[in-house]
Amino acid sequence: MGNTQDSESRVEAAFARLERAAATLVREKQQGDFEANAAAVGSDLAAENAALKSELENLRGKYDALKKKTQTVSGRLDQSIDQLSMILEQ
């Protein structure tokens, strides 16, 4: 679970940076400084976007692996319960 929490923390931090960048863009646009910094901020946002997409794919892979393990464990538990039920019925 530590890896999941770490990943979630990194994603939350990335979202916070994106929100700050968006707020900066809005403020600069309102002040007329938008054009001067738009290219730099756009580049930063593109990098953040790529990092978030990569992190999302990583988390999806972990989720799929965990889901598969959960299904396996669930099936084995169901079999064990069925076997115990048959033993108790005898």
C-alpha cells in the first residue's frame, strides 16, 4: 500500500503544481503579461501532462494486477468455503 500512497501523493503534488500554473496563467492574462510567459508555462504544463499520463498508466497497471490477484484469492476462498460447507453437511 505504501507505493500506492506514494503514487497518490505524487499525483496530488502534480495536480497542485498544475493548479498553481493555471492560476498564474489567469493572473498574467488579466495583467497583460500572458504572451511573455505563455510559452514557458505551456512547456511546463506539457511536461506535467506527460508525467501525469505516465503515472496514470503505471497506476492502472498496478490496479489491474491487484484486481487479478483479488479475483484469484476470492475464487480460492469460495472453493474453501464450499469444501468446508460440504464437510459440515456430512
